[in-house]
Amino acid sequence: MTESPRILLVVAPYYKHITDQMVEGAIRHLTIEGATHEVVEVAGAFELPFAIATAHEAGSYDGYIALGCVIRGETSHYDHICNEVSRACQNLATDGGLVIGFGLLTVENEAQALVRADPMQKDKGGEAAKACMMNLKLARRFLTE
């Protein structure tokens, strides 16, 4: 990439001790890639796609990373949130052409989330950043040929 990509990390910090680790992993990878970044927080996971779509309208970013965690509870709320946020982010990518690294943990319990968030273990924040940067490289390749 010729110019330093600008990436927006959109974080739903309901489980802040988990998402802070994901942000750490994402930022570490973005730094390695030479990308600049900004971090914004939203009220919850359901608001991730809205924030990405709104930021895209402003036109300041080359890519987006959605980070959050939803832990299954006693009701069907988990299923609705996970499905709709995933679908909305996928629609922004496929229908809207946005570059999105998707890092929404959808887990059964906090222990699973902690392992997946930890930059020294599963590093799902870092993986979302890698996906974002790979897709950005592909978009720049195919859209500038």
C-alpha cells in the first residue's frame, strides 16, 4: 500500500475487560501494518453496524474493525443480537463495499471470551485487524487496476 491506511476501530465495551484486550491485539497488528487508527465506543454490539455506516458516510476511513463480545444468557436476546449484527456488518461489506474486520465474540461464557480476546492466546482482535488489512489490500488491488 502506498499511503498509510486509516482504520476505525468501533468497540462495544459492555465487557470492557474483554474488549480492551481485543483492542490491544488489533492495534498491535495495525501498527505492524503501518496503519493509523482511531477508536470509538458505542453503547452495545447492536450499534456496531450503525457506527460503521455513519463513519463511512463521513468518508474519513479506509477500513473498519468491529469489536465486541456477546455472552449467551438465559433468553433468546443473544441469538438476535449475534445474528443481526453479523448480518448487518456482512451487508455493509457485500452491498456497501466497506472493508470490515469482524471481531464480535459470540461465546457461551466469560472464560471462552477471555481466551479468545487475549492477544497472547486466540487474539481475535488481532485476527479482525488482519482480516481488515487483507481485504483493504484486495480492494485497492481490484479497484485500482
